[in-house]
Amino acid sequence: MTDSSIPHTMRTWRVTDHGEPEDVMRLDEVPVPSPGPGEVLLRVRAVAVNFPDVLLARGEYQVQPELPFTPGIELSGDAVALGQGVDRVALGDRIVASEIGVLSEYAAVPASGVRSAPNSLNDAQASALTIAYQTAWFGLHRRAQLHREETLLVHAAAGGVGTAAVQLGAAAGARVIGVVGSPAKAETARTAGASEVIVRSEIGGGLAKLVKELTGGAGADVVFDPVGGSSFEQSTKCIAFEGRIVVVGFASGEIPTARANHALVKNYGVLGLHWALYQQKLPDLVDAAHEDLVKLADSGSITPVIDDVVPFTEAPAAIARLATGDTVGRVVVAVGD
């Protein structure tokens, strides 16, 4: 089944060599792809850029597509053609998806990874719902088993995945302490739902001490850490009895070492989270998480924080901004009308 209005060609951004995004990305005119068996062709409305887009351009991501390739891994769009065997969606459905290679006017993606876009979110917000919120949902609810009235410590609480974790933690009834890098980002974390915000630049190396003071000496029950490095090390010093540290990534560029003897003596757990494996191994659980996220979005409990929406022609600059660490929430590339 195909929408008759699909053109023959489209604009797409492609990485032609490895390097910084603004140096190696080129806007090309290419044929619109046809969806293969089990695929859906999307007319792309918006693409939320992610730090992995920076790593893809540099050739430093764990997946390295053959050059030239199209970056972009998260979008909202409309289903305009269905490949053989696809009954998960219908033509015209407004959906969200995650797949490398979607920074184009049209994108063919596996039908198994597409899901309905909440009516409560606009295109830019919907494009930012999948990766950050699924990561936060699985980190907090599947891995850490966060309970109501527990204390949740979120590092990089003004970033894309950080604001998602803050909102989901607050929606679950936890007390959320957000950690941000500068005073300018503090209000973003507070608005997302953090009851207390710690600005790292104002406390030096005293994060663990301050968290213990805020919790009456008990420490944080759950730590959500997309930063690594010293953030992880400080977390091990203020984790509560039976606490859980969820390792999401290493935005600091430093991969910390987990000390098994320390975890034993203090009786805490270190939990890794690789969300993409759930899509591969437990897709039904990803569907269930999405249904919960849609309900939370429709109730107003979560709303993706959008720092900026830029035109399609400015996509390389948008991706480059993520490497500076100056953004809050998400930067989105508007693709469709």
C-alpha cells in the first residue's frame, strides 16, 4: 500500500567522511526508498538529534555505517507506504520510530520499531519521545525498580535523557535530586520536576557530601548516571543501603571502574542499561513502555523539553551543538511542512 503523493526524489543529509558534523555532512538529492518486506516508509516530520549523531559523524559510535551514510536516529512522521507483511500500522498513521539513517525527507524503517505518536505532543516533542524516555523508563522501572518516596539522583538533569529521568521519577512519586553543570541549567531541572538541584560548578568535589546532607545521611536510593567519570565515583560515595546505580552512558568521556569490594561492603548494585537490546530481545516490553509513556504524555505528567527547533538545512549545526554541552533538553530538526 502506497500514498500516491510520494515524489521520486528527496533531500537527505549524508556523512561523506569522518570528522566534525559541520565539516563532513552534505545535503544530497537521492531517490525515495521503497519499503522492503516488514518495513514502513515514513514522510518525516521532525528528527530529534542525539549525541550518537556526533559520534556517528566522527566514526566513534559502536555502529559504523559504510560511507556515505545518513545520520539521525529518532523521528516523528507519517506512514506513507507499507512493505509486504506489515499490519502493525496503517497509511496515514502519525508515528514515532528509532533507526539510524532518518535525517531525510523520507525514511524506510522496520515496522517492528514504529509506534503511535501521542496526540498530546506536537511533531518536535513526539520526535524526542523514543530514545530518551525509553532509556529513562527502562533504567528507572525495569532495572532499578524505583519505588514511590525513594530518593532519585539524576546526573545531567537538564539534558535530554536527564530531563526525561527527572520527569519520570517525579511522576512515579520519587523525590528527585538533579545535578547540572551550570546555574543556567538549574531551572530546566527544577521545571522538569527536581525538588532539589545541585550545580556542580558551585560545589567542587563535594557532591556526595551534599547528597548525604539533603537525605539526612541516608543517601540516594537510585542514581541515574548518563555521565560516568567522577559522577559515578561520587555516586558510589552517597548511594543508600540497597541502593541501585544505573549506568546509562559516559557523556564525560571517562569510563569509570566499578569496585566490586566497595559494592559488597556498602551493599549496593551497579546496573548497566543498553536500551537497544530490549528492542531486539523483548520488543513487547518496549511496546508496553511506550503505552505507559503515551498515557503519561496525555496526562501532562511528561513533556519532552525542546531547547530549539531548527530548519532542515541547518541540521549539521544542530548536531554540532550537542558536542558543546551547552544545550538543555533536546534540539530538533524540522523536516516536514
